[in-house]
Amino acid sequence: MSELSIPPGLLPSDGRFGCGPSKVRQDAVRALADRAVSYLGTSHRQAGVRDVVKRVRQGLGELFLLPEGYEVMLGNGGTTAFWDAATFCLIEHKSQHVAFGEFSSKFARCVESAPHLDSPIVITAEPGTCAEPVARTDIDTYALTHNETSTGVTMPVRRPVDSSGHAAEGIVLVDATSGAGGLHVEPSEFDVYYFAPQKCFGSDGGLWLALVSRAAIERVERTARWTPPFLDLKIALENSRLDQTYNTPALATLFLLAEQVEWFNANGGLDFAASRSDRSAEILYGWAERSEFASPFVTKPDERSHVVATIDFDKSVDALAVASVLRTNGVIDVEPYRKLGRNQLRVAMFPAIESADIEALTGCIDWLVERI
Ligand SMILES: *Cc1c(COP(=O)(O)O)cnc(C)c1O
């Protein structure tokens, strides 16, 4: 079976469909190669690298149409490090989390084990669904996740309200690691929108970025507890304002990120980027709905992510076997999220991925399923 060789005419132009690290555009890689001698291997405290950080910070401000008072911060360690930084520097006493998959639950667990914080309120939802946060007077920080990468569920980025419709007092943190740059968002609805560059931003991992409101900056400045310097957002803020990071960043990651942000901005900004993912989602979910053996895992259409699709297969088809034959044909990383334990494939539809390639992927799956 693994000898099945998909006809070249059916194959996508690029076989990378993984959710992170994800497809990096060849144009960006070429631009990096062209600049390599004057950029790679140079000091991150000098103009050459700081200019790239500046391009990233300004470009993100433009991409998200950040209102007055919002700033772009960055630091090393990826989103996972940012969770720890938020645990020290953003949550004052008590947070509320909507946990509807592996990633949203992980941040909640970081907070649960922090001795300096009250136990958080965790609102859970079954994998494949979402839940709503609820404004409460004892909560100072709400933790949402724009796109739950483990299940392919997207949630609206909106300030929580209480039962009489009043907006929450606390700050709203949004893990947008896999959603930022591929999903629409309204900055007035968040205080911190944080992410990493290896998903929609078609770069490499190891960095975190955060779009922060004035209220979030005030929170960082006010929170005065001992914090490991690496996780101290005050230090990160000072460095970000100088277009630097606290310690040495990966220069290639920054460069590829700047290229992607500028590619988005030059073509129409977030509307352009999100519309590419929208088109891919229409193709993939449309195919799954018409298919006799596949169906979207997420039942509510408006909770189906436009950047990460999860597609269930019926018992007659072994999804892992399909993923493995795809892999031998160079179509890779569509394996399901391991801990979810379902007979399914997970497919990234980030803006760098061509919708025509998503279409080709469905053709490859149909071709294989007839033959397996
Ligand atoms: C990938 C991902 C993370 C982890 O990001 P790292 O940069 O690897 O720490 C966190 N949250 C979400 C929603 C993700 O998709």
C-alpha cells in the first residue's frame, strides 16, 4: 500500500500542510539568501538587525490597524514562554480561561500551578466545540484562544460580558498563535493578542510577539512581584521599544517574519491574508461535506476554523494509513493531533498555503481512498 504512487498531475505544487512549523514561502527564503551576507551573523544590537525588528513592529501595527496606544512587543521562547511571562506579569490575582483543547488547557495549567495566583476559573468545552467566557467581578484577566490548533475550533475574539450584558473589567488575553494573520480580529476587543511566527506568519519558531493595549501595558508596569528576568514583560517592553530583544534572537526567523508581514501588507493586509484562508476552508470543508467517507469534525459551521481543518474519516478508511501514504508521496504533516485520538486528518490552511494546493490535496485523498 505504501508503494502507491500518486500521479504527478494530482499532486499539490507544495506538499507542506503542517500546523507549525508550517510552509515558508520560497520567495521569502530567496530574499533571505540574497541578504544573508550583510544580515545573518551580524549583531542584533546594530542597525542591520534592529531595522528588521522595526519592520516587524511597524508592519504588524499596519496589518492589524492597531489603534493609538497599542504597541508591538516581542521576546524569545515562543508562545510557551509567553504563557509563563503572562503568569508572572499580566495576571494580577485571578484569571478565567476557556479551555477547549490542548493549547488552551496548557495555559490554564501554567496558571493553576503558580503559587502566587488564586486558582483560576476554567470553563471547559468538549473537543470540537467551544464555550463562552463570562464576565465576573472577581476576575482580572480573561484568557481566550482565537484558534485551538489541536481541534480546529475557532472562537470569537470579544470582550466577555456578564448576564446583564455589561463588559468585563479585566484585561483580555488572546492566544492567537495559529490564528493571527489568518483570521479577522478587532483590536478593541483584546488587550493582548499574542502569537509566534511559525504558523500564519510563515517563518520559524522560537519567538513570541504580542500586540498590547494601554491597559495591558499599565498592568505590566503595575505588577510588582519577583519575576525571572527572561519572563519579565517590563524588560521585554523596554527592549521592544528599542527594536531589540532581551537576549539574542534567531535572525532568520525575524527576517522571514518581516517578509511575510510585508507580503500581507503589500497585497491588501489582513483582508488579503484571511481571504486566502477563507477560500481554502471553503474548498476543504465543502469537499468533506460532499464526501462519502469524510466529514468535518467540528459540527457547528461557524466554529470551524479557517486556518486549521480537522476532517473525520469513517471506519472504512484508516486516516493514519492515508497520512502515511501521502507522506511517502511528499504530501506531509496532515496526521491528526496525537492526543485527540480520532480517525482524522488535520490540515493547515494558513495564508501561505495555496488554495489550489488544498484542492489538489482533496484530489490526492480521493485517489488514495479508492485504492487503499
Ligand atoms: C503552536 C501553538 C502554541 C505553542 O507555540 P510555541 O511557539 O511552540 O510555544 C500555543 N498555542 C497555540 C494555539 C498554538 O497553535
